[in-house]
Amino acid sequence: MKKFASRPLLSLLAAASLLLPGAPLNAQVNLPALGDSVSQDLDVGAERRLGDQVMRQIRIDPDYVLDPLLQEYLDGIWDPLVKAARKLGQIGDETQARFAWEPFLVRDKSINAFALPGGFVGTHLGLIAMTSSRDELASVLGHELSHITQRHIARRIAGESRNSMIAIAGMLLGVLAASRGNIEMANAGIVGGQAAATQLSLNFSRDMEREADRVGFNVLVEAGFAGSGMVSMFERMDQAYHLMDSGAYPYLRSHPLTSERIGDARTRLALEPFARPRGLAEHALMAARSRVLMDPRVEAWKVLENYDAGARNLKDGGNGYEQLGARYAAALASIKLRNFDRAEASLRSAELTLQLISPSPAETAAALRQLIYLRAELAQARGRPAEGLAALDTLKGEKSRPMLMQRVDLALASGTADTAGPALREAADELQTHVSLEPHDALAWSKLALLWTRLGQPLRAVRAQAEMHAAAGDLNGAIDRLRSGLRQSRGPDADQVEASVIDARLRTLVYERQGILAEMYKGRYIPPDVELPD
């Protein structure tokens, strides 16, 4: 399957705001009634299938971020927002069950976030890096969530287009390819979608933006975040955008920030009890991590390695959280550059800064946890897995996904099956249990494939590679790997139990691919070996 050039996913915002021009629709606070144009033209199931089609392309893009720590932090903000929207009656039983409600990260230094059909929301690392609190980030996610709960995407399509789902998906992917300089693929996507004559609109209507602000604010407060986060986020973006519009704020081009929207947010805030922002220390660390990972160039890391030098000391009136984030960024950048002594010094400075800031015990524990993970990351990079495991052991039996992934990485760094067999087998067993409960975790499958390879289990490794492709939406790649596994299983020493599992899984994925193709090309016979188009 073709891959886009390794450039940021700048135009995914086009998918977020989806798509076709025309007269603005009237704003509604409640979901559209059953039987209206949305239900007739693009029901919940059809919208989810459209989102899945787009996500299959996004998940195989090199800028789709799989960092466990940042994903856990994003999920920790997103999940309360979804629960609050459900509590407020904005998510019905059908949409709750059928939509993905899945946030994901994009390696891009621009300030952007976007909603896709079917309940997917993308967040650029640049957005996280520029926020100063979890409340500010939550305000953006709440706004995008409200575009989903109010079915703005479906309402836009239903009101202005009668094209098939494949035509719309083709336009989405065409815009994505065009932003990456792949004009040939862009033309193929748009023409293939039979929509070459359609003018794409990148903006929701103003009524929809006001509605998403209003609904999103209520969700933000109901979820326990400070409503001031929306106001401060608006003010921060408005000021920065006017001071230096260098194209780094595509979010404001698709979500125009007017004085009216800022004024409405201030009015709503005045009606709410004052709530102090919480979790500032942990957010400063996650913003710093985003700052390092959003730009993988060596030149950028060299700048960030000295980032802490520009942060003023507390005794000189500096912001303690800014200093904490700067030292974390310097340490992580030094790890990436393999300047381990510099990383150790910056990490020790970050630990000291956290002590000096002295936030609440709960906030201190959350921030200290992130510093411990960074210490384990440093130990892994230095080839000292025992030091990393010792650092993780101070978290006293934590069972989170980042903990599992970090322990697996440290086991892989411990050596071969001859020297680290027990550690590798224990990690493989834990990871196998995890993927049985979370079969769509592509990162976990990829690590499991490495473990089985190291342990001399080639069929299990091939199957894990296939499941990694399947979890990423690359059914063609998954089927190819499973067929390769079947060929290997014909050997005299092959594990026939694993061969049977591979055969059954192959049949399931071929059937799934046939269903997708049947949806794309209704009324036409599709041979079993036909692959999904690039």
C-alpha cells in the first residue's frame, strides 16, 4: 500500500470540518431527530464506516503517533469529556455504541485539532505543546467532541450532497494527499470519488461553531475541568495568531476566532463558580514531551537540549512549571541525541524543580510518575535495563499500558533468549494477555512480534506482525503476512496449533476485506484475491 511522504498531516483539518459548500444549516443544541435528513442520508452506521475508511489511511501514515505516555494523557482528558456528554444527553445509545470515540495524536508542530466522521478526533502535538494547562487542551477537545455529538459532519453532508460514501471518502483522502505534495494521488482520490467538480469547504458554518462552543463549554465544566480553560485558550490563540501568523495556526483558519466567540465564552465563564486549574505540573511535562516529539529533526533537538537555559530560575521570578517543562524537554532531547550525561543532569534538575514547586500531593505524584518514566527511558537508551526496571519498581505495582510497554522495551534491551530468556518470556506472556483484551493495539502487536522473534517462535512472530497490520487498518498487509505464515507452517517442525490459528484468522480477514470491497463497489462481483485500493 502506498505511503504518503513523511510530512505532517496538515490537511486532515479538511476532514475534520468536512466538506461540501452551501447554505449554512440552522444550529441545534440537541441531536437531529430520527427520520430527518441526517438519518436518511448518512445514518450513524454509515458515518462510522466513512470514518473507518479514512482512518485506515491515517493509521499507516508515519506521522500517526503511538507514544504510550502522551496517548494515556490524551485519553485521560478525553474520556471524562465523553462521559460528561453522555450524562448531559448529547450522546444517544446508538451513537454511543456505534461511534469509535477515539482520540489520536499527529506528529505535527502546527496548532491544530480536528474531528472525523464516526467519532475520531485528531490532535497535533503542536497544540499540546502550546497549551499551559489540561483545561485549555480539554476546551479544544470538548469543542471537537461537540462537532461529533451534534452530528455536524453528517448534517453538512446530508444538507449538501447526495454522493456515495466512497465519493466522500475519496475527496477526504484527495485533500490529504494534496497537502503532502502528492498531486497524482490527490487527483486519483478526487476523480476516483467522482467529485472533481465539487468545491471543497474547509469550514463548518458559523452557527455550527457557536453551537460547538456552547455545547463544548457545558461538557467541559460537567467533566470537572475549569471553564476558564476555554477563555484562556481563545485569548492565547488570538494573541499568538495576530502576533505571528506564519501558517502555524491552521486551526484558526477552519475555526475562525471572532470577538463574538471570545465574548460569549467570557459571559459563560462569569456564570460559573471559580475553579482553579489543576494538574499544571504534569501538563507542563506532557507539553514538553510533545514539543520534543513533534519535530524529529536533529536540529530541533539540539535547540531543545538547551531549552532549560532560557527558563528563568524561581528566585528570579520565573514560572516554576515553565522551568519544569523546559528541563524535561532538555532531558528528553538529550536522550534522543544520545548525550546521556546531559540528559541525566537535566533530569536531576527537573526532579529538584518539582520539589521546589511543591504542588498538591496528588499533583506531585502525577508529575513524579512522568519523571520516573523518563528515567526508565534514559536507562533503556543507555543499555542499562536493570536501572530502568528499578526505577519503574518505585511505582509500586502500577498496571498501566505505559508501564507494560516500558517493561517490554526494557526486556528487549536485556539481550537474547540465551541471556534474558525469563524476562523475555514474562514480557511476552504479559503482552499476549494484553492484546487478547485490546486486539486493536497495533503498538503492542509490533512489540509482541519482536519478542516472539527473539524467543525463536517464528509462526507466532508472523501472526503478531499480521495483527499489527490489521490493527492499523492495513488488511492487505495483514493477509500477506498470514499467507506467509501458512507457507512457513508446512515445515516439519512448525507449531500446528499456531498454524490452525493463522488459517482461521486468514479466513476472517479475507471475509472482512470482501465486505469492505462490497460496500465500495456495490453490485459488482469481487474475486477473493482483490486487494483494497491504495
